[in-house]
Amino acid sequence: MGERNALIVLLGLGIKCFLLFTFITLGLERLIVSPVVFSIVVFFLCFVLMKIRPIGFEGSSFERLSRKGFCKSSGFWIIFILLSFSLTNVWFFPITGADGVWHHVKGMVYALPSADFESKQIISQFRQYPPLIGLLYGWLISAGVSRVTVFFPVLYLCLLYIFYYRCYDHVKCSTVAGIATLILGTTPYLWWHSFLPFLDWSAGVFYAVGMLYWFLLIKNILEPTQNISVKQNRSLAVLSGLLFGLASWTRPEFVLYSTVPMFLLIVVFDSQKEFIDERNPVIIRFSIAALILPSLWFAVLLNFNGSLDIIFKQLIMGCAGLWIGLSLVLFRVVNFTPRTSLVVGVFAVVICLIGLFVFLPSKFSPWTTLAIRFFRLFVVQIFFAGTVFLLVFLFTEKIRQRPQAEKHLGFFLLLFMLVQFFVYAYSGLKWPTLSLYVENTFIYPGNSVNLSDTRGTLAIYPAFVFFMFCLPGIKKGVTSGYVKRFLFATVVINLVLILAVFTGPRIKFIVENFEKSYEQLAETSGPPDLPNQFTKTYRVAHRLKEHVMKNQSLFLPPGDRAGSFRSVMTQVLFSQKLIFEDDPYFWRFFEEKESPAYMLIKQDGEVNLCNGEEVEVLGETGLVLCKLDKF
């Protein structure tokens, strides 16, 4: 397996999801008789396309580098062992994380013969989230695959393969590329997310791979050679833009992060002394590929009957603004020369800062928000130890002497962090004071290790490692001296953290619970790094599943109770018609119920609705199930 095959997997997943999205939008999902055959056809066509028309790699890795492959690089077997354990985690642990449960439910909805993007089985927040993960889950569920997170470790392997060959192509040294890939692959936080059921990992992989090909495009523009054709740059623009678009189709805020490579690409063209004929064709291809997928999803959201969350309204307006800005750039109304781009950047920062004082809800102090976001911007990096220690090499290098392409990669990193800073500044605070953030970061790190700003940083770490290994000090010292020892120590620190924090406790948990069924595992406390908050709710749901038949109505207590009652009940009892007490028109449903129907109530609560009816005590859950044959 090489870079080409890894890219086929990523593009195949994206194209398949787009086709599923199209079928569901047009109401043609019933035409997909065999999901497995459909998948084989899609991936085969991607393979043929890459064989017939390689996307921008003529004279690059696929043709010239008949040297040491990734599987022969130093540390590959360490990566292979980590990949194997990621797959083991996917196979053994059920989806019980709060957000993960809703994404699983979303996949179940999308797997139905009559899928509906606006299904009421999904709560409003997750209904509005971009569809990529739900479509992937739905595809696997419809194909009979129960471990739907299996593609997360596959993304891990694809990322590392592509990273290795992109690094190899740039630094021209297999040893440097191998060590860089090993450090990236052993980054504890990154590896941990390679089997967790969250959106950020998928978005991060697509964004990181898009960055790698965007860098190659920038390099081709700034350092043109006879081997680089117009066709290659146009293909790279489409490829990198599409990968950024797939990231935005996973996490909605990534449409804002996509402005960073788009802006820098325009700056590169407009900074040239002479006008480049390929300016508009490349910018058009990149921008359309990056914006079309999120724009299509926003169009679907605008056709929802219910109201949209304010965050999605803002993102829709932001996306519309990007299309308007793109038209101004293409008609050369705006030229981003170095001076102009600096002025625009400073102006944008000032406007965003002023906006915090104008638009931020009154319950959040702008000064407190700024202090907390500055604190989190830097302190989240401790969760990426020891890879973050590579930063020390920045103080030993003369960055100004680096090639223009590498400088633009450095600007990419800085601008991404700046955009991320403002995205989370406007998104509100989990805790109201800076002291609570400090406490939950250093004293109780488990409370903040999986906050959105930490998970969002996943997308930039491959670019960070790539940039650091472009520095001559690392490239020259990687085989001997203190640099080699430092890099070796970094890998050791990463592996020790993986073993102590994740692998060791999870292996212990697997050994102790190996004989339990998949359902029984959902009722356990879960591994220490991701404890199960819904053990009691799963026990109740599984007992209900034993007594309630498919398609029967079940009246339940309010769905917003502590413990994500609604999400777990919907996940486990998906085939039943669930009506929660806090649903609109609950009593109308109750009166119009089909016979027989069931109601779940507390054992020591009001039971007048169950008088004279069949009552079943659900073990030690403290709840009873009563059959309502009449009302």
C-alpha cells in the first residue's frame, strides 16, 4: 500500500458519501439495493481514475521515488502495533460517548430505506451537523457492519502513509520522513482519537491531508520547474480543495478554517511580480472544491422546517461571504499583495475583537473570554506531549532564511491558530471563570482533555510536525548527535504516555470484561480514559428491549434528564416508536396511541396510569414498565 492507495481510500469515502447524500436528497435511496456492491463500484472507479489520471504526482513520489517505502521505514512496526490496538478498541468497545451516541443514531436514520435529514429521532443540534459521519455510519449499518467506527483506524493509517510520502518528497530523505511519521503516529492524543467515535478525528485527517497537498501546490507555484505542468497544479487545487471541503462536511467550523489556505493561495499569486495566467483557474478550482460541499449542506439546512441554531446561521452567512469575497478576487476588484494582506489581516482581527464586546452574550465577560481563550490556546498543547517539545527547534533556526513555501506553511500554522482562537471565543465558555479552567486543566485534566478546542487542534499537528522536519537543524542532525537523542526521547515519551494512560488500563479492562457481550459492555463503567456516564440508562434500555416488540409505542419520561436519557434510549430502542414526556404534543400521541403501547415510570412514583394494567418491574433499575391496552 502506498500514497496513491491511501488517497483512493480517502477520496472513495468522500465520493461515496456525496453520492449517498445526493440519493437521499433526491429521495432515491431505495435504489441502492446492495450497499456492499455500491461501495465496491465506487472504490473501483476511484482506483481506475487514479491509474488513468494521477492527480498531480507525475514526476513525484509515484514515479521517481522507487526507494524505501513506508512499510520499510524505521518504526513502521510500532505504527502497525498501534494500528492493531486501535482496531482492537473499535471491535471491543461499544459507542457510549455522549456525542458519539447521537452520531450513531444519525447513522441509523441515514441507513433507513426512507432516510430523512430532518428526522425527529435526532435532536436539533446534531440534526444540523454536517452529514459525512452519519452517511459513513449509515453505509456500514446498511451493509450489516455493527462496529461502525472501524474506518477511524483506517483514516489513521491513510494519514500516516500520505504524510510519509509527502515528507519524503519534500526532504528527499527516507530516514527523516520515517522519524517524522513515527513521531506523528505516536502522538498520544492523536493516536487516542484514532478509535474514539467523535467528529474531530475525521475532520482533522481530511484537513491535514488537504494541507499536505496544498503545500505541494504552493511549492509548485513559488518554485516552478520544467517537470511541473499546468495540469498538475490544477489537479492539486481540486484535490486539496476537496479534502478541505470534506473536513467542512464533518465539522461545521472547518469551513472557516478553510479560509486560511484559500487566503494564502490568493496571496501567493498576487505577490508575484508578474501576473500568472493560472491565477484564476487554480483559485476557482480550489475554492469551489473547498466550498461546494458545506454550501450544499447549508442549502439543505435552509430547507428545514424548524429554526436553526444561531451558530449555523452565522456559518451560513460566513459561507455566503466567502463566495462574495471569491468573486471579488476573481474579478480582481481586490488584490492581496503582501501589504494589502497585512492590512486586511489586522483589520479582521480588530473587527473580531470589537465583535466580542458587541455580540457576546451578557453572561460572558469579553475580558474573561479573551483571558480564557489565550490560556487555552497555549495550554491545550500539553495534551500533545511529547510531540509539542519539537517547538524548541524553532529557537535554534533562522526561519527567515527558509524557502518561501515553508514560510507560507509557517503562516498557515499561525493563521489557523488565530482563526481557531476567535471561533472558540465566540462559541461561549464551558466554565465561567479562568480559575475553573486552570483547575480543570491541571488538577482535573480529564474534565478538559476532550473539550472542543483541544480536539480541534488535532487538525494542525500533522502540519506542525511537517514544518518542524523541514528545518535544516533537524534534517542534518536526525542521524547523530543531540538531535537524534532528542527525537528518540520524544518517541519514548509518547509511547510511555500511550502505555500508561491509554493502552495499559484498556488492556486491563478488556481482560476483565472479555467474556461480556457487546450489550453488557455498554452497562459497565468503561475504560478510565473515557468513562461511561450512562451505565444506568443502558441497563434500563436493555431491559426495555427485552419486553417491547419492534414498532410498538413506548411512552418515556422527559428526554432531557441527566445521563443523556433520550440519546441512549433512541440508540438502543431505535426500532420502537419512542414518545418522550417533553416532546411537543405528548398527550396527543398518548391519546392516539396504537394498541398495545407501553409506559415507563418510576417504581415509587405515580402509577395511576397503570392501574389494572400489566406491570413489569425492570430488575434493580427502580423503574417499571406497564402495558397500556386501553386508556
